[in-house]
Amino acid sequence: MLNQVTLIGIVASICTGVSLLPQLFKIYRDKECQVSVLMLAVLFLGNAFWVWYGILKQDAIIIASNSFSILVNLCVTALWLKYRGQTVPTKKEERTSHEEGNR
């Protein structure tokens, strides 16, 4: 049975690990990325230090959750590189364009 401290650590790790997933899905869906590169860099660095700390403490939960966070962060960064500078038309712009094409 898990003790209370370990359970709190697991829940915190899951929340932290999945925190960037909504942003990742939004970037993938919208094909545009408006995130702070500085934020991504600081987050990546922080996660890397957490992994290092987890290795030093031999704590699998810290290592796994922050490694997952690094993976998600790298995916967001890759999509940022792919879509930076691109703008996608809004729904209103799409409707206007479509209506003008039907005239």
C-alpha cells in the first residue's frame, strides 16, 4: 500500500507531467504556436534539473514524471519551430472568404 507522501508525489507528478499537453494539442490542432520561447527554455531547464535531482535521490517518480515533461516540452518546441510565424485564418475570416468565393 502506498503511503500518503508517495501518493501526493505521484499526483503532483501526474499534474505537472500533463500540464503542457493541452498546449501541445492546441498547437497541433490550430497549426500555429504562440508560446514564449523563454518560458519553454526555463521549463526545460527546470525539468532537466528535476531529473538530475531524481537521479541523485534515486527517486523513480521524480525521474519519470520530469522526463515525460521534457518529452512534451520538446514536442511543443518542435511544433513551435514548425509553425512559428504562421497565422491561421479565424473562423470569421474563413466564412468571409468562402462567401466572397460564392458571389
